Amino acid sequence: MDHRITLGVRHTLEPYSNVRPEDVKRHAYAIVTWALPPWPCAGLGSLLTSTIPQLPLYTTILMKVVQSGGTLIDVGCYCGTDLRRLIFDAAPQDNLFGTDLVNQWDLGFELFRDQDKLQVKFIEVDILNPNTELEVLNGKMDVISATHFLHNWN
Ligand SMILES: C[S@@+](CC[C@H](N)C(=O)[O-])C[C@H]1O[C@@H](n2cnc3c(N)ncnc32)[C@H](O)[C@@H]1O
């Protein structure tokens, strides 16, 4: 998993999460070990790496969310790594939402140590069976991100 601990990951964990440089590796391994069940990709350290900046449309997404004040929901956000990346890239937190089948964001709070400052609204919901918390957002999102998500249904 060492290859996942890139400069980009360090640039998040050191200044944003206040993890000392010499502790980054130990911290990342500790969180990933906790994350192991039930997703195999978590065990490979995928939660450390944000997916959204790899999208060809990422600049367009940022313009929509940062410059135009648009809203974004991350469906299947897991622990919220992409949402932190958007915040790093100046997205207003109030405009960001994350959903997942189960609460994985507590893991994100452990990884990024930001429970006291993260304002993103997380919604625990089965996307195939929307609840009222999700339904109130219907028609209000400018961007719906679903990275590494649709493969759940093959
Ligand atoms: C591989 S992770 C993707 C994490 C992140 N989006 C990324 O790009 O790395 C897939 C996520 O989809 C969530 N998921 C699976 N089925 C779901 C459902 N029916 N409703 C909501 N989330 C679901 C899982 O809990 C898991 O966190």
C-alpha cells in the first residue's frame, strides 16, 4: 500500500489533518486496517486517494461548484475523500453532500481528523430506496458524482 501514500496524500494529511510527516504512514496503515471489511478496495488503500480529480471533467466540475456556487452530491462517497479534495480546491462546504449505504464518514473523520471543522452533510441511504433526507435534494444538485460506484451492479 505504500504507493498510495503519495505526495498528494501527504499534502492533505500533513497540513489539513495535522499528522506529523513521520507519522503519515503509520496513521494511513492504522486507518486502512480499520477499514478492511467489507470492501476489498479499502484494504488496498483506495480511501487515501481521491478519484474525482482524475475525471476529464474535473475542471468543469470545479468551475460549477467553486466559481458558480453550484451544489454537488457524491453518491457512494465512502469516507468522503473526494469531498475533502473539493474543499481543498476551494469548494464551499455548505454546497457539498455525501451519501452512502452505511456510515463510512466516521472513518473519514478518523483519517482526516476534521470532525470539528467539516460542514459537509452526509446522508446514510440506499440509493435504490431513497429516504426523505435524499428526496429533499431532488432537483437541487448541479453535479452528481458517482465515482467507482456503478460497478456495484456490475
Ligand atoms: C468503491 S466505493 C467508491 C468510493 C468513492 N466514491 C471512490 O471513488 O473511491 C463504493 C461505495 O458505494 C457504496 N454503495 C454500495 N451500494 C450502495 C447503495 N445501494 N446505495 C448507496 N451507496 C452504496 C458502498 O458502501 C461504497 O462505499
